[in-house]
Amino acid sequence: MRRFFRILISLLIISVLLYGVLFIRPYRVSGDSMSPNLEAGNIVIADRISHKFLPLLRWEIIVYREWKEATKIKRILWLPRETLKIAEGNVWKNSENSPVLIDEVYLQEHVRTCVPGACTEFEPHTYEIPDKHYFVLGDNRLNSRDSRGCVDVADCTNQKPLYIPHEEILGRVIFPW
């Protein structure tokens, strides 16, 4: 019986080590789009396999490849086939009856979410997320290139929303440090 437990523990340790080597990867945060929760230079550990088998959840932080080039780290706000509205500096979930304000507890109290074009315009903007795509935002809403399509007025000319296709997701962040 004792030998059985030693073999079982050894197999478990080997499995964990193999999983770590094959499916866990560190990524370095560049820029301040996730500030203050993740600062430039921080390292995040991402699980590169679980998102293929387990659904991604709202408010999870993911690592993805943008245009098959740059690696980005952002927070999922909306899931496939959902509709959201950004209005009055807040994010609203469009429901059948009326919009519901989303409480983003991870944001600092003064942070406003604006539509493309900066926070001088408070025109409501609605996004309809396509199937197998995600809507991501940086936590630093005033300085984040994310699914809204641009960072500021000068950058917004003819920009379309940048919905993140599931196949471009490299992993879910399981440990920031």
C-alpha cells in the first residue's frame, strides 16, 4: 500500500511538472493599459490550454495576439453574441427590458469608460459581439487600445471595433506578479 502511494505521488508530481512545462507560460506586461492592476514590467503567468476546453468568463484577464503580431493583455468584458452599450462614462449590459449598469469592482473609483473619441463626447455607443469573439478592455480606460478600436480622437479615424477572435487567444492569466 505504501508503495502504491509513492508511485501515485510521483505520477502526480510528474504530471504537474509536465503540465507546467507544456502549457504554462510567462508574459511581460508592456505599457500601462492595465494599470493600476498590472503595471508595465509585471509578469503574468498564463495557462495556454484551459481556454480551449473551459469557457472564458467575463472579467478574466487574457493574453491574445493582435493581428497575428503583438501580444496584448486585457480583461474580457463581453462574451460572444452579447450586446453592450457604453454611455455616460459607464458600461451597460443591454437586456430585453432596459440597460443594466455593470459594476466593475476592479476599477478605481474615478475611472470613466468612454466611447472612441475620448471622454469629451458622451454619445451612447452600442457594440454587438460576433460569435466566437470577445470584447476586451484595459483597466486604464483613458490609455488603452482595446476592443473600442482606438485610444484618442486623433487615433479614431475610420476605426472599427476590435473584437478578439477565440483562435487569437493565447491563454488566460492565472497568476499576475
